[in-house]
Amino acid sequence: MTQDYKARTIALAGMQQSLAQVQQIAWHGDYDATIVDPCLSSLFIEDAENYAAVYGGVEQLQKGLRTLASTLGQDTDKTAMERLRYFATLNVLTKKFLDESNLVTQVSTTLNILHDEIHDLQSQRDYVLQRLARLYQNTISPFRPQLIIHGQASLLTAAHHSNAIRALLLAAVRSIVLWRQAGGTQLNFLLGKSKYLRQIDHLLT
């Protein structure tokens, strides 16, 4: 897969799509399955021909692309700033995760096993969310700094909500891994905003 701004933009859109749904769950207690499913499915795709194929095509990332545009633009509202903080912390956690080859192997093996168990994501979504949440909790969550998710306490403590949030955070980590593989760095994220925004314009359908 090529290391260019198009690939980086697609990966960041996947990450932002996951984080936007994390916020939706944390503050409102629901999510859009049509937006969540491409994020979850990306965890099980290893040998895609391009970055868009990881998510089932660019058309599956329209929400993420628009969310990324909002995050990169002059939009300084609370939700955009919250996503930026989540991204900054997850980027640090992802680097620490990638430095632990045994954990990378553990995640890959577990995802392969889970993939073989899934016959239909829609009917098995609760089970998938539970398994992915446990995987995130056992592998990524122990690293520091701790990622604090903000929202309504009553929603965050509900098991089905916390499972969905952790599963989506694992999907966000997957997207950050892709972004880093495509040459993404904190520096080119900060200095290359105009390049990312141009790619978003090209990718939005």
C-alpha cells in the first residue's frame, strides 16, 4: 500500500469515524450500526489491495471523512477538541503497543480466531463487541497515559456501552496503525492539514 496523503487520509477518516461513534455512545447512549460496522470489520482485514478496501470502500467512510474535515478545519467546538485529545493519546498508546511484539501477535491471533467464529456481524454484533472490548482491555488499556473517555456516567458504566466504546477504540488503534504505516506522523498531521483537506475533498462522494 502506498505511503501518501490519500492513504493517510483514509486511515485517519477510519479513526475519526470510530471516535465520533465513541462520543455518540458516551454522551447519548446509542450508535449507528451502518457507521460502526466498517470500523469493526477493518479489524479483520489483513491483506487488502488498498487502504479504502480495509473499510469496504471509500463510500463506507463518508461520515469519517466529514468528521476528519471538521477536526482539521477551524472548528474548535468541544467535540472536535475532544477527538483531537483522544487521537493524541491513542497515538502514544499505539506506538507502545507496536513496540510489544508479543501483544501484536496476541491481538492478531485473537482477531483471526474471532473472525472464524463470525458468521454474520449484524446478528452477532453484541458478541463481537464483547470480545473486542476484552481484547482492548487486556492489551491496549494497561498502557499509560490512560485514555479517559468523557460522557454521561450512567452511560459509560453500562456494560453494553462500555463494550462498544472499547471495541471502537481498538478499531481506532487499527486505523492509527495504518496511518503510521503510510508515513503518518504527529508532525505531518499538524503541518499537512491543507493536504489532508484536499484529499478529503477528492474522496467525498
